[in-house]
Amino acid sequence: MKTTIALTPEHLEKTVTIGAWLSNKRSSGKIAFLQLRDGTGFIQGVVVKNDVSEETFQLAKNLTQESSMYITGKVVEDTRSAFGYELQVSNIELIHEAVDYPITPKEHGTEFLMDHRHLWLRSKKQHAVMKIRNEIIRSTYQFFNDGGYVKIDPPILTGSSAEGTTELFHTKYFDEEAYLSQSGQLYMEAAAMAFGKVFSFGPTFRAEKSKTRRHLIEFWMIEPEMAFVDHEESLEIQEQYVSFIAESVLENCKLELDVLERDTSSLEKIKAPFPRISYDDAIKLLKEKGFDDIEWGDDFGAPHETAIADNFDKPVFITNYPAEIKAFYMKPAPGRSDVVLCADLIAPEGYGEIIGGSQRIDDLELMKERYEQHDLNDPAYKWYLELRQYGSVPHSGFGLGLERTVAWLSGVDHVRETIPFPRLLNRLYP
Ligand code: 4AD
Ligand code: MG
């Protein structure tokens, strides 16, 4: 029976054939232990000299790392294995012999591993991170589909930018100038006026000259947008969504969290509601904590965010930032024209901002003022203004950065390990 390493109790005591790669091996004169992987999992194959042909035993003993094969054997229980099974090998059919696989079980430097990302993805840890990424993607669709949201795909090639014009990737669009999307938000607002509750999930691009553990040039963003939903209601949706994906990862990625040695007790605390702190109070808190340089009106850097987040054991919303340091489309807070109805959700343990969101300006006259202030009277933005002209309603939305969320939930240090092929400041390959 041909199958995969994702075995079930039905396979016990049966002889199966699995297509697999060799990830590691130990052998003595009489027995060889093969560590096998096939993408679905890991299993140990035991080859006993006396139980197989001499040819098969020699083949097993000489197998090189990452060689591929069809391996046949009887499935038996193995309580020491995380997967619960072991293969008592009876035959091996070599498909391809790998010679001098560069990523050996010893330690390698990050640059070396990044240069070999196309191979590094096969390693146990990278495999676990990608499975957690996949679970976040799966549970994201579940959360929004079950919540009655319609998935809408905003364009990638755009003529308008949502988050300012300094970090744009420019490209030629025949005779016109175009950009790669920084955020689908403006289009998602149009979609919300057509479908009520919508979400997008796609790649976004920022030509950021930042070389930090939180910045990618190309990253994936989930952007829900909801008509008739105010800022406070949007925060409730955000905390429910983040709690849901954390719970899904805890529930469905036990093996992966174990491989990554993730401290799950901190993940178990990710349950709505999340604390909220206003920007005003966050400034006071930072001053108390000895950040003497910070003044009202300054944006927060990573050390500030971490210092604020350290006060809580759950993610925390920092709300109502100064209008000056936020995007043009955010609605001013009632009675406070200097701050806007927005929030950044800061993850604990130093992972930083994972969500940026806000209630959007719905008043046509105020939006026209913003267009003047931000120099947006360009044909590329005319359509966005029209959303305030025909049945404008209160609406809110947010963007969750997938890779930062993967980094946080898996407990990996740097976002470069949370996307299959990271695009970084100095890296376009592989
Ligand atoms: O805070 P940002 O810039 O918000 C927006 O783009 C809004 N238009 C979203 C919306 O309201 N629909 O980005 C949202 C999130 C950040 O919180 C962060 O998690 C992630 O996107 N992000 C990045 N992730 C990796 N690398 C980068 N360079 C990122 N820039 C933002
Ligand atoms: Mg932001």
C-alpha cells in the first residue's frame, strides 16, 4: 500500500510503501536507523541486517543525506516518536542519490542558510514554522468565512497609495507610473460599500530601508473592512480574530510548537478581551519608565513598543495616536481633533506591532480637507473621494501582518524565517 508518513492506527502492522527523503542516519554493523521525512511528517525506519537482503542493508548503510527513495516496511507503534510510529524496513528503492548536501546537521551561519533557503525549507524547524503559517492562513479563512465576510482581492498594481508615498515600489505601467500595492485598504473600503463585510489576503510591498527583525520588503497582509462598524467594534473583532488564530495554532500545531520549543503558556493567555492604552497614557508610561526623550507627538519605535507591551501579558491596543503621525484617512476622535480613532495592536515578548487599524473618515468635506493637506488631488485618488459622496457610512478596518504574527506565535526571532522566500533589503535570491 502506497501512503505517506501521516499514518493512522489503521496502518498498524501493515506493510506500506512511502516516498521519502533521508534527513539523518545512524548505523552499526547490524542495524541502521533512518530518519525519514516526506513533507507530511517524520518517521524512523529501522533496517535490521538479518531481516533484509544484503543488498538492501548495504544500500541503507550507505544512504546519503537528502537521497530520495521508495521505502517499504511494516508500521509498528513507537511511543518515543512524536508521530507514534516506526517503520520496520523490508525494502528500499533508491530514486536519487544526493551527493554532498550542503546543510548538514551541524550549525550553519544565517547568511549561509539564507543563501540555501530553497534547501533550508526542508529542515525540521523551518518545516514547523511553515506549518504554523499554514494554520494561521487556514484559520483566518475560517474566521472570516464563518463571520459572513466576503473575500475580495484588491489590485497589486496600483496608481494610488494608502500608506504614504516614500516606501513605494515604482514600476512602469506602459506609459504611466504605477506602484506595487502597500495595502489594499482603499479598495477594500470600496468593497465594503458593496458587500458590507469584506477581507483581503494578499502580498504587499514596502521599499523600506529598514533592516530589522520585523521588516520584510514583501509581506502578506489580511485586511478586513466593515461597513457600519465603529472603532470600538473593530477592536472587538480584532481581539476575537487574534484569539481565534492563536487557539487554532495551539490546538492544531502541537507537534510544530514542540519542535520549536515554543513556551505555550504565553500563547494560552491570548484570549479576548485585550487591554487598551491610549497614546496619551502610553507617553506617560514611557516617561515613568525612564524614556526621557519621548515627547507627545513622537512615533513609537521598537523599544517603546516593547516597553509598553511588557506591562501586559496579552497583546495590547495602543489607541488614539496623534493625527500628525498617522495616515490621511483616519477619523478624528470625537472632541479631539489632534488624535484619531485608530489602534496598533502590540504583541507581547517584543514581537511588536502586528495590526494597524482605524475608523475611516466618512465625511466628504473633511476628506476634501485632507486631500488638500496631503496633496492628493490627483485622478488616482478621485474615485476614493466618491465613496464619501454616495451613501457614506461609518466604517472601520485593519491590517494584520502575517509574518509578524507567525514569528510571534511560533516564537522565532526574525521574520525572515516566517515566509518561504523572504525579500529583504539585500536579498532577492533565492
Ligand atoms: O500599520 P500598517 O502600515 O497598516 C496599513 O497598511 C493599513 N492600511 C491596514 C488597514 O487598515 N487595512 O500595516 C499593517 C500591518 C502592521 O501592523 C504589520 O504587522 C505589518 O502590516 N507590516 C509589516 N510586516 C512585515 N514587514 C513590513 N515591512 C511591514 N510593514 C507593515
Ligand atoms: Mg502601522
